[in-house]
Amino acid sequence: MNLKDNLKKEQPILYQILTKSFQNGKIPHAFLLVGKNASLPAHYIAKSLICEDDLLACDNCNDCRRIGQHNYADLIYLTGKDESIKKGDVENIQEQFSKSSIEGKAKIYMLENIENSTVEAMNSLLKILEEPIPGIYAIFTCQNINRVLPTIQSRCQVIQLLPNSKSLLKAELIKADIPTDDINVLTELFETFEECKPYIESEVFDKLKLEVYHFIEDMYFHRDNLLINVETHLLKDFKDKASIQLFLNMLVLGLRDLFHVKQSMELTYSSYKSLFEKIEDSPENIIEKIDLVLNTEYLLSTNANVLLLMDSMMCNI
């Protein structure tokens, strides 16, 4: 299933609005997409504004690919995920788009996580939106619309996105040509392709997957080695809480597979099937282990000591 068909299935409201707008030649000069999964639809709108191969984006032509790679000359892309969008960023948009188009098509500025803009940046954006210029389009995304100025909202086509099913994210990960286990794990842990990017073909991610395998193997077959191996490998290589929390969430998926393998259900870690088939444990015990891991992951977020928590978990699991 291609991107257009996926959006048609997963985001029917968005798809209908875009189709009618492009068919009637009445395309809003500003879109505001609301939801955690807004990045992919936002890029699809940008592609549709410049793609000449279909009514909406074909997602295959050179222009569509360049939009996806952020190397289309008349696209300005900013994200407020890592740091706030500032007034100077907006002023740069005004300056760049005061010049003639380089590509000869639409000029597009895409601001993701717009709620993480400074007050000054919001006010500058409002001035741009109040006097729209033909051929210039704004595409904004946010997760919390209450943090976006009502005056900005009123000047945009606001579209509340539906929560993604896993099929859309899985389709994007399959296109990235990564191992099946990686696709399965990332689909369970994250909601958007952007969140998955840092872990695609990541050495850290591969090491954590291997640590999950060794942890479960030691827990059931080499109990005396569990504490030593975790301390000399996992905790030695990964000292930050974020990596340990990711490991714990990945471990939960592995423990869940112990249920699924007995029922011949699809496994998250399909390559670990032979290990899981050798393990004998009651559903009640597995549930207790999962609860313990989840509680440890929660306590890590409360600034508790990593080493003490992990030692406690391994003694009780």
C-alpha cells in the first residue's frame, strides 16, 4: 500500500479535505495539523502542492522525494521539537520568500511543533498569515492546540488527525528496508516515523535488542549470570536513563512474546522464536515479571538511581 492509499485509509478526513481543495482549486494558504502523527501528513501536503504527476502527491517523482529530504529550494522546514522556534526564524522566512521562486512552483514553509514557538515568533507568524501572498503556503503541526494563538488557528485550515494505526507506521518502516524484528519493535514503541529515525540501523538499538535476548536467556537458563552480565554489559555500555528505559520497554515486548509463542501468534522478536519456545513459565509468573519491569521503568522517570533500581529488579524478577 503506497503513502496516498495509507493516508486515505488512516486519515480519511484529511484526505477528503485535500481532494476537494485541490479539485476545486481552493487550496488554503495555511494548514494546521493537530496530532502526534502529523509529520508524515504535513510532508504529503507539501508534496501535493508541487507534484505535477497527480492531483495529490504521487510520492514517487523527483520533486516529491526532494520535499521528503528537505532539499527542495522553495521549502523552508523548521521544527520546535528540540528547541523553540524564534522570531528570527520567522523573519528569515519573510526574507527568503520576498525573493523570486527558485523552483518556479509553490513556496512552502513547514513548521512542526509550532506550539513550541516563542511569543514573538507567534506574533510574527500572525502578521504573515494576516496578509497571505498567492503561491506561498504554510503548513503547521502541533500536539497541543491550546498553546497555539487562537488568531493563528482562525487563519488556518485546522485538521484534527486521527490516531495512527500501526499499519501506516509499519508501511513506512518497511520502505526503509530494515530487519523484521526492528520494524516490529519500533512499531510497538513509537507512533511516528520521525520518532523511529534515530534507531533505524542504529548500533545502539542493535545492542539493546541483543541485551534483551541475553537477559531473557540468563533469567531462565543461567540465573547466576544475570546480575553479572547486566552490570558488565548493559549498565557499562548504557549509563543514561533514556537508554535503560528503552531497554526495559523492549524487554517487556520480549516477555510478552512468551505468551504469544505458546499460542502460535505473531512475535515481536521473530528471530528469537527458538529461545522462546524452550522457555516454560506460567502466565501468572510472566505477568508478574512484566509488572516488575514496567514499575522499574516508571521509577526511573522519577529520578531514582539507575543502578539500585536495576539491581532490585534483577533480584526480584
